[in-house]
Amino acid sequence: MAFSPMLALYLTASRWMVPLANRKLESRLAEGKEDPDRINERRGIASQPRPRGELVWFHAASVGESLSVLDLIESLIDERPDLNVLITTGTRSSADLLESRLPDQTIHQFVPLDAREYVRTFLDHWKPDVAVWTESEFWPSLIHETSARGIAMISLNTRMSHDSYKKWLWFRGAASALLGKFNLFLAQDRITAKHLQRLGIPSDRVRINGSLKESSGALPHDEKEREAISAALETRPVWLAASTHPGEDEIAAEAQRIARRTAPRLLLIIAPRHPERGPEIAEMLRKSGWRVALRSEGVQPDAVIDIYIADTLGEMGLWYRIAPLNFLGGSLVEIGGHNPYEPAALGSAILHGPHIENAKDIYERLDESGGARLVNDSRSLGDAVIELLEPHRSAAMAHAAWEISSQGAQAAETAFVEINAALDRVAKGD
């Protein structure tokens, strides 16, 4: 295995990171970014006992990654009824969302900060048989200590953009030494596979597997809520601006103004990427003369509201089902785009901006199939909304998007097989 002086220096320094890590936790607590009742989990101190028997540990960076593995976890438990699963994330929003969705025999904990003492405390308690990282959140101490215990390690949904690859190249030796500790990479695309191999990962440890997000089940929703909102809307046409960031709410509102010249009863639902921005967005829109209501205040959309702010967590499945057409945010500002599989799987036609670097491959496939369309500004967005209010046009796009989203079953099957095989090897003592 490759040796890296830089990685060795980091790992040595991580032995003394506890005071720095504690100051960071205090700062995050003051900002409301940590759960005060579970803060010790960030120090590696478990809040629940380790269950007996086999345990697979999934680490997911945030909301989208954690939700993408839930169906896989259920399949593994169905196959191995005595299996237990630990899933770790680093954000309060992911913990809140997972609370009501965790499969049986599955425990959530916050991932420890990357100080060696915290990491060792975490691993000494949980003793996972197999560790599965999702996407690309690679913490050196966590990876090193997991590997040092002989725990089988799989990187799932691995994605490395060209920009990320260029950054890794500055630390090629450290990258090779760190990433070389994984037994297998299931890469999302050819670009990632090529980048991993150029960083020194043997080709027999890299497989192109697509994205697990393509094969994740449809987002859940409350059917009674859907029926109630649909009844309140009556026959009003609706479109959705989903996962918006600052700057995109204004663009969506201007597109709404353009579209309402043709469809005066049109309702825009804005679901900001960060729901806590809801009141700020509402105030900004009201100053521009819009009639606005906030979901967080318990108000339902009605016949007179112009724009409805869906500022709650865990309800995207509801909004995608209500709106046959959506603009997916993070793409008209330089964020890099967000996961288009969720609306595609629920039959919602997709509009997006040019900044889609985070999921370029799937957006290109959606665009080529006619399941998604590029817009560049409020004018092109408004014009597209007007055109796609024609049910046959949005339905054709939605069907094309759904066909693309349904092609990902193989990714989940491959991940299922590989994790099972790793568990079998552990059971045999291989």
C-alpha cells in the first residue's frame, strides 16, 4: 500500500485534535448546527448500545445520500433477518428526516469529528463488520482507523468531478494512500472511474455502477394531505420551484409573472433547499406585491394565493406529486445542481439551469431523452412553464424522465450483492 508523508502528518496531528474539535463543536452548537442532546455522538460516544450479531455501517454525508440507501438497507435486512445496520450522517436535517423513516434494526448516529480519539471511541463501540461510504465524503482518520481494524470497506455511489480530481492531483500521494484502503469502489460514471484509476486505484477495485439514487424508491408522502391540497386548489394549474437557493427565488417569481399573463390562475410553489429561508423569501416576495403563504404557518394554498412557500422538511414527495412541472434549483446559480431522480421517479417534468456539474451525466441523459429541458433565465423559464402547462406536453416529458429514472435497478442490485458477499467473507473468517 502506498505511503504518503502528508497523510502520515495528518494522522499524527489528529491525535491532538480534541481541543480544536471541541471548540468547533461549541461553535456549531452556538449556531444551532448540532443537537445539544446528542452532541457526544460527535465525540464518538454512542447514545445506544451495539446490537448483537452482524452490523453493517453506512456513512452518508447528508439528506440525499442517506435517503438513497434506505431501500438497499431494507433489502439487506430481508435477506439477512439477523442483520443490524448503523447509519451515520453529519447534519441535523438528515437526522430529523431519518427519524421516521429508518427501517427496523437500523440505528442512526451522528458521525464523529475526525479526531483520532473520537474515531477510535466510535469504532471500539460499534465494531462494524462492513463499512459502506456513500458518494465522496472521505475523512482520513475515519478511513485509516476503519481499515486498521481489518473492516471491509466499500465506497458506494462514488462520484469525482473533474474539479475535484484536479484538487486531488495536488495531493496524489495522499489520495492514493487514503483511497487505496477501500476494497471496492462502485463508481457512478466513467469519469469517476477514470479519475480513481489515475489516482492509483487498481482497476479491479473500480466498477462503474451508476447511481443508487436512480434506483431509490419514490419519495413518500401523506396521501390525505395531497387530497386536501388538491381539493383546495380545485382546478388551478401549478408548477414547482424545488430546492431553490438565494437568487433563484426571484427568478422563479419573475417567471411566474411572465407565465401568469397567459395563465392568470397559475400557482407557484417554492420549496427552498434550506427551509429556514421560508420567512425571508416570503417577506421579499410580499414587498414585490405577491400574495404569499407559508407552509410552516399551517396555511393551505387557496384560490387567491399567488406563491406558496413549502418551507418544511420531508414533504418533497408531496410537492412533486401535486406539480406536474418543476424547476430544479441550484442550477441557475453556481451551486452545481441537485438530484433530478426524485422528481423523475414521480412523474414531474424537469426544467433546470446550466449549472449542473454535480450531476452532469444524468442531466444530459434526461435532456437527450426529452425528460428535462435547459432554461437560462426568468424569460426562458417563464416561456417553458407556459408551454408545459399543456398537459400532453408535460406528460410526455414526465414519462421520458420516468423511463430514465427506472433504469437504475442494476445499481442497487450490484451494491446488494457486493455487501452481502463482504458479510459472507467476514462470517467465514476470510
